[in-house]
Amino acid sequence: MSPDPTAATSTTAATSTTAATSTTSTTSTTAVAFPSRQPPGYEWLPDEPRFDPRIHLQIEPPTSVTSLREFGYPADQIEQTATDVAVSAPFRIMSDEGAAVLLESCRRLRGFARRAGNRIEHTVRGGCYRSRFLRDLCLSADVTRIMSEIYGTAVAPHTMPVHLGHLNYEPTDVHEAVDKWHHDTIPLDFVMMVSDPNQLPGGQFQYFVGTKGEVAELAARGERPPTDRVVAPHFPGPGSAIALHGNMVVHRGAPLTEQAERITMVNAYVALDRSRADQSRSRDLMGVDDESHLYTEWTRHTAWRGAGRLTGLVESLDFGLTREQAIEHLEWAIDDVQSALDDLRAGPREAEHYER
């Protein structure tokens, strides 16, 4: 855990997180403001319906959640993470009308799809700089509140907009997985079915009930997750989603059995309690996302993390620190900044996944 003596550790309810390291109120649904300007080369889709939560949302909380403990993670690994929630049961976010509008916008964005490294053939990143409807959905305070309730800790839409409204489309080769077995570059997210999952021939969203370490050991032997420990949750329809601790739960989009339209949307969140680990692998984005905004977003995210931790030290430390304790506190406060500098200097690398 962090050396911050006043950092909150409870993840039992969204109102329980009042860490000294957070400079944002836990009742807020924003961590870093969405940019007021688009990056160079990005234009808004014309003639989109305006997002209206009263019309386009129909939020129905999930009936259950499963913990990281139930996935086999030990306490010392869980305590560093944003929440002990692993996954939720599928739940509804969009109304029928909202799901239809989102599908049409995602179809229009398909023209901007490209390969994301060695994992996904057709994906759109930065879609919230092109679709106002997608942007406003991903930033929705109503959706953010239900995500906080599910995770049991206050969250906000991810501080890097490239992680908002990530879209995956079906591959050209029907025998290829939509997305390989992996854990995310981001800590928390939901995976939403945009196209109708009930019309799909295969292509299920699947997750492994176990730890990343177990899957790494399997991959080292050339093996995949055993089918008796793989769950393919039933999504009732388009606009339904599953909450995911993406950095901890190994998952994939399975291959289709015949060619069909398959579109999913992933929206990422950050915990407002910055005392926990960042759980991000932003270095994997180098060579995938546009430099016109990646490095600006990454820097802002890192500065937000560091500012929260440093402010927490200013507000919480009392007299009596030893020299060693002072060093420990300051190193912890700037850990994310140092890690970002190391990654930026190291340069691009192949994205992590468990299929070789």
C-alpha cells in the first residue's frame, strides 16, 4: 500500500472513498475536463442526434458482482487496486432508441477503423473526438454514477479521452478472434454490445475465472484458458454491458462462426482515490494512437495522478517524519510521473496478450 497515512482503503460504497490524495470531491463525476478543442485532423460527424439521457438511457443495475477474491487473487494484490470487484452481471445502460442511435454512429465511425497493434484488426480510437453522441454518452454523469455504485468506489470517465468509447469491429477473417486473450491497458471499464448480440453467430465476449498469473503460465506452455473456467455472459440485447476490472480480468472477443456485423464499445474509468496503483500500460499505446493527442493526454493523466498524491501529502503530513520516511513519501507521490518518464524514454513495445 501507499505510505499515505490518511489514504482511504474502503471500497464498500461509492461514498466511502474520501482519500486525502484526491483533490476532486468524491461526489464529482469528472476528474479531468474533456478537451474543449479537437486534435488536428478530427471533425465531428454531421447530423447526429443530440444525446439526451432522458431519452437514450435506461439504466438497470446488475443483479450481481463477482470479486477478485473469487477469481483467486490474494489480498496483497487486491489492496493495490482501485476496487475488489472483478466483473458484474450484464446490465442495461441504453434505451432501445439510444441503442439504435449509438449503432448508427458506430457504423459511421467504421470508416476510421484501423489495426490496433497485434491484437485487434479493426478498431476506432479517439471516437469521442468525432462523435458528439458517443462523447456525451461516455461522459454521462448518470452512467458514471452507476459505475461508481457497481465498483464500490467513486470513479470518473478516464482522464485520457482516447480510452473513452473505444470501438471494436469484426475481423476480416472469420476464423480470427475479434480480440485475443488479454488484460486491459486500463484499470476499470464497461464492455457494451452495440450490435445485437442475439443475432451473432459466435463472437461471444468471454472472460477467464482466474488470475493473470495463471493465464501467463498457460500461455508459456502454449495453452489457452480451459473451457470449464471460461464464462460467456448472456447480454440481453444491444445497449447492455458488463462492468469489468479490465486490468485484472483476462478476457477476449471470441471468433465468429460466420461473417456478421459485431460492434462493441469499451468505456474506461479512473478511481478518484489516487492512493491506489494506476493500473495502466500507456506505453502499449505508442504506435497505436495518434501522437497528435496521445502524449498530451498521457501527460495530463500523469499530472493529475501526481498532483493528487502531492496534495494529499501537503494536507496530511504532521511533524516527526524521519529522513527515510520523507524520501518514501515523495517517491510514492511522484511514482506515476517517474514511470511515465521511463516509458516515454523507452519507446513503443508490442501490446501484451496471451496468444503467440
